[in-house]
Amino acid sequence: YQDEAGATANTNPIVLDARGEATVRMTAGLSYKFVLHDADDAALWTVDNIAAPDALDGVVADIAAMSADVRSRPYREIHKGFAFDYATDTIVVRDGTADGLHRHFGQIAEGVDGRLHLIYRRAVEHALTSGATIYHCFSNDGGKTWSAESVLVSGVTNFDQRGMSMCVTPTGRVLVVYDKCPVPSAAPVQLRVVYSDDNGATWTQGSPITSIAYSYARAYGRIKLIPGDASSTYRLAITPYHRSGASTYKVPVWYSADDGVTWQEGGPIIDDATGYNESEMVAVNASIWFAVSRSTGGLMLWKSTDGGAAWAAVGTVPLTSTDNYVAPTLDKLCRDGKWYLLLGYCNRTSGSGDKMTFRVAEVAAAIDSADAFGGKIEIASDMVNASGYHCPITKPDGTVYTEGGTAYVEFKEYDAQDYSRVRFVRIDLFTLAPLAPRTLTVASGAVTVPESSFFDVAFFVDTEGAAATDDLDTITGGVESQIIALESSTSSRDVTLRNGTGNLRLTNDFRLNTAGTAGSRIVLMRCGDAWFELARSNDHVSTATSAPIASGVITVPSSRSVLPILVETEASASTDDLDTISGGLDGQVVILTSASSSRDTTVKDGTGNIQTSGDFTLSNAADAITLIKRGASWYELSRSDNG
């Protein structure tokens, strides 16, 4: 109860304050059971048979005081928010130009009272370095300014300290796992732990977690929180990796149920698999978990539907095909009742500048297919070679921030790997995602769109088998009233949406044939089983466009302005007949000219849908005939025989 008389009942659930505490009063002589749940309804703490005092004499029962266990659960303070506008700037936390040192393989986490903790390895080179040191710094103003760097783990001669994993637990403990690697490379590699219970003021070296009997072994990815269920509280998990053969790897999951003091090895995500290494996992809830691994064939998505007891491959993330897609991170976020995965990685295949990339997938779709990941949100394009490690900030519940921006730290190494720069950045996923559409490829005249989400508004459309042209008759998928924008994936391949052939209801046929910000685009809405046109752009460029004849037919793009068309004979024959013109809008005007004075096209009167005052041969590049579309036919307005 809320009052001493026991007349006013507490609300159910009892609302905890900012420190995770609540005050209740109990009726004398009775026993009570308390169950504490988190926001996702996972049980954090349960205790039975709490005896009330014999008399209500003003003594209150403080839930957090009843058990040290519950005090260890929901302690972290509310996020302070990011302190400045990241729209036009990033914060350089450390710049290696000052001392020529590398600062990388680092992570960031939010601690008590919104303090941001940043750790990284500092060394004279990227690779194994004797005496490499782990440093720590922090920000109390949302990343705007940063403290001086201080030693977290001192360097040791003939050992490299690297491969950091970090989190801030629900108790407020700042926890770091790292590997101690012999230099030169040798076995064993030791996984060690260091932690702070006073928000980074002092640090304690914990007992070693394990020694791995392989020279190539690394801690990797962040320490992740596993939500509890009705029978358990939360746990922590890490996903180190090590070679288990000449080219095979094992990625086990290690767990801690005591805030990182002790650890036990659980079942592996991968064991004895060729080419898999850097892996990170995320637990959506107590049962549904995902992981992603770097491999020789691209980024592999894994899933577990039984709380990590067994793992299965979902598939390779689209647009990743080699081990040049590196340093994956995997996070979760929830928006309007839907759970999403946020995948981050560095694309080292881009040539002039390696690109940091985010991709988003809806959890419900990712369980069945790695194709659920949307387009590439490229957040940095100047990473080079060995660079490209980043780490998003998560809330105390393990989800990334979305309101006010998703913040992260990234580590950029420069040409020749002379030094590195640590940058703190914030982006707006909801603004960037629609600017990075995924590609829908036509298959037998159809494409399938995912259900509406905040991250799938626009889509690129590409031809089947990368053909020069293709028809789109049918759109499957989507939900009632969903609105989508279809754009051309490339200016070298054209997709024509056919009105009424399948379930498309358009003003008339529409061709996606130009890419880019000023390219062709059509907006559709699903009503019942059909997709209706809401708006379209001109599917053309402003200059004359070439139209090759195929079996007597050319296709012209839709345009609200007069459009010059360069007619080309089929297979560059010396002569050809033009019988039919497809495409275009009712009332559209086109001017047909010959693409070459050495190849003649005869515009045929009445053979197809062209109505003229008689056949007309474009025998010279200066010849022209002007037509207007009325209904399904094209009618002559004028002709010019200029040579």
C-alpha cells in the first residue's frame, strides 16, 4: 500500500524511481511475493514470503533494501541526451597526427548519469605490438567534450593488449573484456576482465576468464545483455573467436550471471567452420537471438530461437560477398511495436575510400531470410584499408538510440597506416534510410516489397538477369494502404511498369530508365490486391534519348514536354521499318530523328499504331517527323525532309 493505514493500494505494476527503487507498505501479519519485470515484461527478480511487520508503526518496506540482488538490477540513470547538433559536424575525440599513434579496436558505452565511456588500444602500429596499452576517456556532455586519456590496462613487454569488449551493466558497472596476446604471435592468448563500480573513477582487475590454446584468438564485439525470463535474471554474453585449425574457426558464446565476475563457456555459434571470425550477437528477448559473422563469403547472419542452445545459418547478407566486409556490429531497436536489427560494417571493396555502412532489417523477416536487410546507409566514405571499426551507443535496455539520433564512435586509420583518428558521430536513421533504398529485382514480371516500415519507403528496381529492358506487371507483398516509391537502379537498364497487365493500376505504362536524384520515379499505394498510381516523374532525361527498333517497335519514355527521339535501326542495319511506338503519355509530343545519316528508318503509316499522311523515311540525321499521342495511337503533326 501507499499509506500507513493500508487504505490506498499501490499501482500494479509498482513504478520504480530513477534509481530503480520504490517504497511500499504492507499489512501486518501477512506475507507477500514481489516480482520485478523490465519494460519487455521479462522477470528480473522474484522473492516469496516477505513477512510484513507485526504493526504498521510508520516503518516502510523499501523494495531495493529487501534484497541486495534487486539493488543490483535497475540502477543506471536516465540518458542525458546528446549535447550538440551533429548535422554539420563530427567530433574528433583523438587525432593521431599529434603523436603518430594508432588508437583503434575501441568501443563506447553509456554509464551512470549519461557519462559516455570510451576505450581503445593505443600503439605505434596496427598489428601485434609489444607493450600496447588500453586507454580510457569519458564525456559528461553527450560527446561534445572529452576528458584526457588515462591508462586502463598498462602495457606489458612481449604482450599486446587488444580486442576489447565493453558494456555498462544494469548495476552501473563499466565492464571490459580484452585479450592479452603474446608478441610475436604465440599461444596461449588470455581473455581478461577489468571493471569499475564508480563510473570509471577507479578500476579493478578481475580474474582471467580463460586461456585459449591458439595463437590467433581475439575477444570481439561488445558484451551484450541477455534479457531474463520468468525463471532467470539477465546475463551477459561475449563472442570471442579463435582458430581451431589451419583455416577453421570457433566462435563460442561465454556467459556471466554475476556482472562479469565469473564466466562460463556455452554452446558455439560456429565451430570448425572455414573462414569465419569477427562475430557479434544481439538478444532481441530471452529466446530470439541473432549473430553476424565476417567470413570469406560475406557477412553471415545466424539465429537462435531457443535462447542460444542451438544456432542456425540464416544466410549471407545481400551485397556482401567476400571477407572485405569487416568489423560487423549488430544491435536492436523497437519502433511502434516492431523490432528491427541494425547491422553495421566497413565495406573495404569500395576502392578510393572504404565505407562505413549501416543496414536495417525487421526481426520478423530476418528470422527467415538475410534478404530482409535494406539498402546501404553509407555513413562515412573515407576509411582506408585496416580502418573501419565502429561501435554504436546503446540504452540500458540494450537498444540503440533513435530519437535525437543514433550515436557511435568510429576509428579511422590513414594511408600507409601511420596513425589513426577517433571520431564521435550522430546520424538520423529515419532520414538516411529512405535515401538508401534496397533493390528489388524483377523475376518473371514481378517484384515483392516488404511490409511497410520506417526504413523501407523507396526501392530501386532492376531488370531480371541485368537485361537491358524488362517489364514489371505485378507487385506482391506489402500491406493495405502502404505507399512506396519505385526508382530506377541504373540508367543503363530500363524497367517498364505495365498498366493493367497484372495488379498495377496506372495512368498508362511508365518506364524507369534514369537513375539519380533527378531520375525517374513513380509513387504507388496498395488498395486491396492492386497498386494504384499516386504520382510520377518524367521518366526521361532532358536531352535527346536513343530508341532502338526491336521487331518494328520502339519505346519512348513518358514526358510532359516535347521530347527528341533518336531512332536507331535494329542491329544497326542500313534500313529498317518503324511500325509501332509504345510508352508515352496521352497528349505527349515527340520528334523522331535518325540516329545516323548512314542508317535509314521508314516510319510506316497505319501498319501499327502510327497514323501519318503516308510513309516517311528518316534518310538523314537532319530529317524529322513530329507526332502526338491520342489514346493508343500516334498522329503526325508535321514532317521535315531536310536532306
